[in-house]
Amino acid sequence: MGKLQEFDITFTNNKVVYGPGESISGTVKIRTGNSMQYKAIKVNCQGSCGISNKMNDTSWTLEEQYFNSTLSVADKGTLAAGEHSFPFQFLIPVAAPTSFEGPFGKIVYRVRAAIDTPRFSKDYKAQRPFYLLNLLNLNEVSGIESSSSAVTTKKFSYLLVKTGTLMLRARSDLRGYIPGQVIKLATEIHNKSGKDTGYVLASLIQKVTYKTKRPVFDLRTIAEVEGAGVKAGKHAEWREQIIVPPLPQSALAGCSLIDIDYFIQVSLKSPDAVVTLPIYIGNIAVNLSPSRPMPTSPDRSGAFAASSMVGVTPSAPPAEEDPEEELCAGGIASEEIPTKSHSQQDPSGHPVTMSPSAFSHAPGAALPPGHRRPDASAPLFCVSTGATIPFFTEGDVTPVPTSCSLILPPEYSSWDYPHEPPPTYEESCSSANSSFNSRQ
């Protein structure tokens, strides 16, 4: 770098994760071998979002800026040979959204420094990114304490001349979770036919919408668990759990170009039947009142409480049933569906267990397995937004990566192409009507 031997930006206490409304401060460090003239030394703090229709394209189709502040830390002079430090401080706006990086867009924050030299001399630039976490408090989401339920009925043909009816019903214990918490799923399948079903699959799916002129929908399966099928004429129940890994929060409040949604999809193969349970991923867990215990199992008849169905939009409208076709009619005994495989298992094949505090937003929170605290006396700020904010840090400690060997955040760089989003309620109705008319 010629005269310039060092040009770097450091943040106070090595802090790299901030919240809206906080001040970000640090120092621009410059070391020169010889004296160097300059017209100005400036520091800029900027936050922005850009999206594109093409993967990993930095020529954004649309952009929006959240803040852009420039501070002149030195005006026209000469830097003597040796080391120099210039402090800076900026205020982060309260409406700035959480950092995010995906294949079709990103929300990024960075501090840049520039040495503006006299004419015909080389200008020098340096930059350092930082990360913003705008907390989503799940307790502020309406109806978050109720369970999320959906049901669908499938009429199908087999052996050319025979027909059968199948009911698929699924429910999660809550509508909102934080990373490290467990999603408890209860699924019922009533196979009122003479044909065995295929396997049942439960998936935690992330949908990122990039709002370009022609919106891009990027769907990713985060975790999945597979259960066995149901024998002909049997009613079966399946109970499983999915641990929420480090993930970006739902919504991205403050950003108008990127949306993030999550849902649990429970599907059955042969015949094909699907239900979708929308859920929220946040940073502050649902505070369940002891006076309002959550139902954890179906009642004796096998049906879920009616209160758990209020306000839930099924992925497809359930068909009208005769009383004799109702779930568990006639006292049919229920069977337990065994689990065949689970994506959240360690090498020994045992399911991973993890405390909710392992990935919660709290001072002194536990580190993921395999990581140690660099300084036991220093508090740690545990963040859990996957590839978006990859550090534990607070205080004068070295940032520690949050990646976990067992439960990894989405690896966007390996994603091939976006999928279409799940059908809306109206689309499901149209599809169901078309299928019904085709059988007439």
C-alpha cells in the first residue's frame, strides 16, 4: 500500500451485533511509513437492501436504503509517519430491519472509511460489516398461544373400480417458536379404505419472498421426519418433534422487499394428501400463562378440541362427511405410527436434544454443542438468525461462530432454484372442485 501500512476499522469491544436505536462506535486505525497528505478522512455508516430475479446477482433490480450517514473525522492536513486513530460514532435508526443474506437479495450493514488524497494521488478505502438484530417478540403476535391445526379429506380410487376415503389431520402445540425450542406435532390418519397408505412426512419449511416485479419464491426444507404408512381400514396417530434450528425470524419488519414465512407441512403419499400449518419464528419466546395450559393430545374420541381449530385456514377445505365416516366412529382402536427417519439426528442415530436457551436471545445463554466460552467472566450475546448473524459476542471477547455441527442454518449457496409457494386456500378449493368434477 506504499506509504499506507495499515488502514482498518475496529468496533468498540469487538461488538459486531447491534439492535435498532443503539449507537455503533469504533476507531479508524491508520499506520503510515512516511508522511502523507490528505484532503479529508471520512467515515460512512450505511444500511440497505437489494434484491434481484437472478441468483447471486449484485446488480440489484430493486433497492431500498435504511440510513446513510457520513462523518468527517479529519479535514485537510498531513499524516506524519506512525500510527493514528480516529474515533467515530453513529446512531442506528429504530426502524432498521434485521440483517439477512439470501440467494436473491440481502439486507446488509457496514461502516466504510476513506482517505481522500490530493489530485493524482491514490485514494484509500476500507470497510467492515456489522449485523443488526431487530427482535421479534412472539407475545406481540395475535393468537400466538393457540395451537395451529388443519384437516383435509381425500377421496380416491384404487384397483380401478374401488374407492376409499382418507382423513389427514395435523396440529402443532403453538403457533410461534424461537430457535432451540421444540415443535410438538400430533397427526391423525383415518384410512377408511381397503388399501394401505404410503409414508407420512412432516417438514419445517421456510419461504422467502423477494418482491421484484415478478416475485421470486424461495422454498427450503429446513428439517423433516418420516413415519410409516397406515394399514387399510385403520385409524392411526403419529407424534413427533422438530427442534427449531438457528433461523432468520419471520416477517423482517421494516423491510418492504423481502418477506420470510415458515410453515409445517404434513403430507401423505399414496394417496397424496397435504395439510399446512403456518407458524412464526421469533426471538422472544411465547410466555404461556399457567392458567391457560395448552392441549397436548386428542380427546378420547380421537378428535381435537374445537377451540384449537378457530381461526386456522386449512391447506385444503375438508370435505363434508357423513356421521358414519367421522374420525374414530364406532370406537375404532387407534394405532401408533412408528418413525422411520429424522433429519435431526446425531451420528449415533439418536434424536438431538437441546435446551431452548441454546439459541435464545439472552445474556449468558448457552453455546451450541462443541463450542466453549472464550472468557467465562464475559457475558455472551447469543444470536440465532443463521447465516444472517453468525456470531456470539458481547464485551471485550473474540466473536464465536454460532454454527452447530448437528443443526445447521440454511446453506443458501447450494440452493438450485426457487420453488413455487404452497397453494392458497382459494387455489386449494379450485383444485378440490376440479378433482371432484373429474370423478363424476
